[in-house]
Amino acid sequence: MKKIALIIFIFQFSIFNLLHAQQQRQYVSWGFTVGPNLSSYIMRVDPLLRDTLISDTILNSLPATGLSLGLFLDYHITNQWYLQANGTASLEQSTLRYSDHHSHMLTFGSDLGLSVFYRHPWRGGHLLAGFGPYFHFVLYSAATEGINLYRRQIYTDPSTGKSRFAMSDIHAGLGLTLGYEFAQRWLVQVESRFGITDILNLTTPGTYVYPFKITFGVGCRF
């Protein structure tokens, strides 16, 4: 009798583990998001440059609206946790204020990120929360006047005095995403990204630029 009870227990335990494994199966999904963004940056200028460049040490900018289009690939570890690799093409705008000048900036670039996400069931869908690092590549940048934060002087011709510039190629930061996934796999989300590296690349130490943006997106998972 004890053997039969033990066999039944092992059988039930095996069925439970099998069902649990099926519920927690690993799989891959992908999708896209699109929506507007608000971008800006905080700039700290070394005091040695204040007399020659600008009068302020701490600068900020007026955010402006841009557009972001992203693709993502998710590796679902369990029903609740997954890893996401994402890539985003973004058009960003903002206006830097310094002294008595305003310099409107427009940049086009791409983000590559890796985040850890948690999904929590709620009202027939899932609440989403993700966090992780990202890298931003500047492909094009233009400014109406004055400082272009994404260009750096790399050479000055001694005979003509003309300067050659190069684009700041990359910066890194951290991102936080909050969203909701409907039962039909449609998504709505808000994503914030804050740069933690220097992108100005001036020769004078102590000058830093911290770009940040907030993206409002809708998307779909397949």
C-alpha cells in the first residue's frame, strides 16, 4: 500500500513539474514601437571656459519634440521575466540657452539597449517594467548658431586657421521603461533615458554633457 501511495505521489509530482515547466516555457518574441520624444541635456562647463565661451557654469536646454521608431527582441525566461535587446532610430531636438544666445539643435541617431523586464498580470494584460544600459550613436547633428554639442574640433589648419570637426560618435547611459501590454499584444509605454558619459569632448577637463529624453510609444508584439 505504501508503494502504491509512493508511486501515485511521484506520478502527481512529475505531472505538476511538467505542467509548471510548460507554463514557464522559454520562448522568443519580437515587435516594434513608434512615438514622439522629448529630448534635452544638462551641460556643465569648466570655469576656465566661462570668459571665452559663455558666462554660465551650469547650462540647461529647452526640450523639443522629436520622433522615435524602435524594434525589440525579447527572450522570455519565465512568464514574468524576460531580457530585451532593442534598437531605436530617433530624431531629437532641443534648444541650448547660454549667455544671451539660443542655439537650436537637431540630431539624428540610433540607440542600442539591453534591458531586464518584469511582466505582472493586470486586467487581462500585463504591466511592464524594464531597466538597463544603452548606447547612443550620433549620425547627424546641426545647430543654428554657437555650440554644437555633438561636434568636436580635431584639427586646425595653421595656414588658413580653419578647423576640422568630427561627430561625437557614441555615448552611454541608463534607461527605464514603464508600460502596459494588452491581451491583443498591443503595447503602450513611456521610456526615459539619461546619458552618463561626456559627449562634448573638449580638451579642457571638467566639461560634461548629460543628454536625456523621454519617449512615448505605442507598439505591437509578435
